[in-house]
Amino acid sequence: MSLLNKLVRNSMFLLFLVPLLTFSQEDKVGNWLMYFGTNKVNDNFSIHTEIQYRNHTTTPNNVEQLLLRTGLNYHFSKKATVTAGYAYIPSYVYESEQISPEVEEHRIWQQFILINKIGRVKFEHRYRIEQRWVNQDYKNRLRYRLMLFVPLNKPIIEKGTFFLGVYDEIFINTKESFFDRNRLYGALGYQINKDINIQTGMLHQQLSNYGKWYLQFAVFINTDFRKNQ
């Protein structure tokens, strides 16, 4: 067996080992179903769209949070992008009988993404600022995420490529407790074509006194609307 095949096999094993070990405690493992879109409208601007359906349990039948986010991207180059946008996030208590959310958040956000490569590994640095109205209580938050993309069966990520996606993201409050949370993520991805890829993996979210695993499935659709003009 080649070294590359061993890497693919071991990576897939590690990605799915954690959920298999923790499925016996479903109340401690959640599920996130996600869609992300970046749709180019001209040479410099694109539209960001995002839907995340987050569940308390591994099966999508007990909603924890719904995240709807959109934004306008300005591309300085292929390696640098700035974004401003809005998000609406209703949250629900576990097994609550209430139909309406217990917590509602309206969020304005800005971010800067910088990309660089070392060999075949792509590094994505994301800096984000959030202005949050949580049940009418105003808060500010800062976030930094470092993500790595590693193609497995080809030198670059293109059609037909399996790849690893790994990131760590820290959230920092500007008031009250300094540390808000940390997210550690690992996934196996597949580039279906130049516009669409899928990722499946695990995320661990650590708050100050509580941590939880989430099984994740994400679809990324990056369509260039300039072709239709």
C-alpha cells in the first residue's frame, strides 16, 4: 500500500473514530448540517450566503440553533478578501416544548481573510469582528481562525480531489469573561467540480466549563454569476 493510500485510510479512520466512540452518549454529541455559498457578481465583489442547522443530538430532530448569515465580499486579490454582513441566530433549549426560540441574536459582522500556501498545503487566516444583540443585550466579540487544506490524491485541490480540512478558532469577548469558546475541526472533503465541494467530519466546541462534539456535514457552492451576464 502506498504512503498516500495509508494517509487517506488513517485520516478517514481518525475522522470517524470519535463519533463512533461517543454515539453511545447521544446527549453529548450534536449534529451540524451546513451550506456555504460564495457567488461572484463581478471582478471584485461576491455575495456570501450561509445556512447552518445545528442540533443538540446526532440526528437532526432536536434543533439547538439555526444560523442564517449573508454578506458582501470585496476581493483585493485571490489571496485577500474583506467582508461585511448580517446574521440572524435563534437558539433553542434542549427538548424544549416552546416553539419560539429562547434566545434570539441579531449580528453585524466584518471579517478579513488572508490565504497563503506552503508546498501543497493552503493556509487560510480569518479575522472576524462581531457586534451582537442577544435578546437585546449588546455584546462585542473577536474571532481568529487558522484553517489548513491538504490535497490527498492530487497536487492541488481540483475536480476529483480528496482533501483534509483542519482548523482551530478562538472566540474572545471584549467585556466580562475574556475567553468565550474554542472550536477544533477536522474533516475529509471531496471536490465534486470547480464550483462544489463537500466536507464531513467532527468539531469540538469548548466553552469555559463545558465541551461538546458535533458531527458535521457541509456543502460549499461557489458559483460565478459573471458567466450568465
